[in-house]
Amino acid sequence: MTGGTPVAGETLPGAGDEGDDAPDRVVCHVDMDCFYASCERLRHDDLDGEPVVVGMGYEPGESIGAVATASYEAREFGVESAMPVSEALALLPRRADADPDDPDAPDPEETGRYVPVDLDFYEDVAAEVKAVLRDCADTRREVSIDEAYLDVTDRTSWAAAGGGGNPADGDDDPADPPPSGAAGPAEARTLAEGYARHVKDRIEREAGVPASVGVAPNMSAAKVASDADKPDGLVVVPPGSVAEFLAPLPTADVHGVGPVTEETLSELGIDTAGDLAAADRDRLADALGERGPELSRRAAGDDDREVTPTGLPKSLSRESALPTTADESTKRETVSALAADVARRARERGCLYRTIGIKAVEPPFDVSTRARSLPGPVDDPDLVEEVALDLLAEFDDARVRKLGVRVSKLDFAETDQATLGGFDAGGGDGGDGRDREAAPEARGGPDGGKLTDWVDGPPDRGDGDGPTGGRDRRDADEGQATLGDWD
């Protein structure tokens, strides 16, 4: 593609002709700001500017559950993602508990608004965001409901926009938007910045929620850039300035460095990205394995990974909240409905499944999963319901706040289904038919709960120290706690 993509008869800002040489890659990392809280503000105008806490496993007026996300106003009080709601309430009482006539009531100025998670609504808003991203980039990698990488090399370039004004028009009009937090002087604004601003503005205009965007010649630098000026930020790091941009940052900001790796690096006397870039890579390999030299290269601005589309899902699941007074009949009806929905979604996607499981969340936020593996891949809605209800029997006498049903080990190939003649309660899982592996506690404290019996191993702890890099510590602080599918 050599020109712009027309929209309403015009050329998009930042699109230009390519030269003979291969252009430097232009990667945008789009990260929605406090996405769940932003979605709540979209439908509740009175939440604008207020400290907002979105809780999972939380019901209004209660103190159990965990924080899914907290707005930046709430974070000023110390509220963080994955924190027990009881701990958040100690830091930021509910606005509803502020009574001006009660001298012992909290000061209204030091209270927040607490709302329960509404994942279906957030997914609807996310779909509008993704529609913009699809229109703005042919090559995308959607990392989560609120995060994506875009390769827009074929839509724009790193060519200078001219002047100090809007890269879209190349003049110095004082009405133009302010310069981004670019690495380098404002007069070096690029066409890539104009295109990124176009993407950012479209998201807010068409989906109604703010996003921070980082632009760089590689994925890891773009991700760091999107975090550098939150919320509602735009940071551009042109080619040739990546190492300079990263050098003063703490190692925790390097994509892929989590708390464990950060501590190891600190013991080696490596505290900044510049230190990491200059470190002896053989020494790093001794301390961290092959990831050590790779992290050093990223810190030096060297990251040749291509933006590749997200692969096929590994599982499909649905969840539903319940009142804590739900009886056995209500729980069974809920699981039957969830099983039907999951089986329908699998059939719509043309996939078979080898494992059927349920999730049960008990107060305060104890999460347990049970699963049963089948002899081979199937497409059988009745079997999904039968197995899910059978697994649910373990929780007949439990107070359950949420239930979920999942099918996993998906098979999208055109293969024959396995014969289920040998299928029984044992299911090939070792006696009781459950895939078990204990996972670590999600968070300490009386409301922290623990995640137990995860299917296919423990969940990603999000510290970036796994083989895929994971989400680093900064992401855990800045983003949402995981909910929905429990992959």
C-alpha cells in the first residue's frame, strides 16, 4: 500500500508514499485507560471525575470480592487491582456510607463509588473499540479486552510531518493538538504521530472511552510508551531514539521484567533499562537463562518480533453471578443455561472440545474449578450439560456467588468425533475425573481467597517471568484483574 486509506473522501493523516528501501516498522500499542471504570462512566455520567472501584464477586453494599479495576482517582487513595474489596473499603469508604449528619461517618471527599463487574457490557464497548482498530490496521494482535498491538507500517511512516503543528496538515496553527510526549523535540513530529492520534481520537469518538497509545518501531518499546503518560496519553518514540528513551527507566518498566526478574537484576547491580542494555549478556544468561540476553536486547531497543494476529482460542466459557442464597435448584438451572450457551458458541465456531469444566466462586472470593477430560473431541451440547451438572454436585451444599462452565482443549480441525462408549465418571483423569493442580494464593489477607484446582496448570501470575513474558508488574498495577474466561 503506497497511499492513504480514504475515509469520507479524504486521506488519513500520516499516510504517505514509501521509498525504495524497506521502511522502519511503525507499531502502535493501544491500552485502554481503566477500561471497566471508563465503561461505567460511559453509562453513568455522575461517575465522571469520581473515584470509581469496579469489583468482581462484589455486590452493592457488601464488603466481599476483589477489585477488578480502580480509576486513577481511586488509586490516589491506594486502591489497586486484585485488592480485596474489604481492604479497598478501609482505604476508600463507600460514598453511600457518608452521612453529613453523622460525625463518625467518612468525609464525602474521601469516599468512592463501588460498582459490580458487568462483563457483557464491557465486551460490547470493547467490540466498538475493536471495530475501530480493524478499520485502522490490517495487522493486529489483540492481547486482551483492553489492549492491542497494531502494525500500521502500510498506513503511515516515520517521515517528518513538517513544522511544529498538526502532522495531519503540517502547519503551525495554534489550534492544532499539543505535541505528544515524544522522545525528541516537538519540531520532529512525524506522520506516525498524526496517524496514532487519529486512531486514539476515533476510539474516543466512536466507542466513548479513552485510550493511551504508544508508538515505536518495535512492540516492546511501543508498550512501554503507552504506559509512560497515562491516562489519555500519546507517546511517540521514533527510530534511533528507543535506547535513549528506555535508558533512565527502572528495569521493572522493560517489557517482560516482573518482580522476580527485577529482584534478580537488582542483585546483579542492574537497576535501570540502560544498565540492563549494557550488561554482560553471558552473565545475564547465567542468572536468567536465555531470557536474560533477550531482555537486554529489548532494553537496548532491539526487538524484531512481528505483530502477529492472536491465535485461535484455547477454551470457551461463560459465567453468571448468583445471590448467596441461591438454592440447589437455582444453581443447577444456572449451570444448564451456561452449558447450553457455551456449547452453542463452540458449534458456531466450528470447534470440538475434549474437556468440560465448571468454576464455582465461594465467599469471600475462593475460586475452585473442576474438569473432566473425554476420550476424544466432541460436539455434544447434552454431554456438556450432563458433565457440568455432575461436577456441580460437589458444591450442592456450598454458598456460591458465581458459577461458570467451560469447554477446553479445542479442536478446530475437521476430524471425526471420538466414540464415547468408554466415557464414565472416571474420565481418564485419575480416579475422580478431575484435572487438578493447586495454584498459589491470589492475594493474602482475610478476603484474598485462593485459586485452586486449575485446569491445565496454574494461571499466569502476571509477573512477566513466564516463558511468554506475560504481563509485567506495571500492567498488574495499571490494568484490570482477570475475569471472564479462566484460561
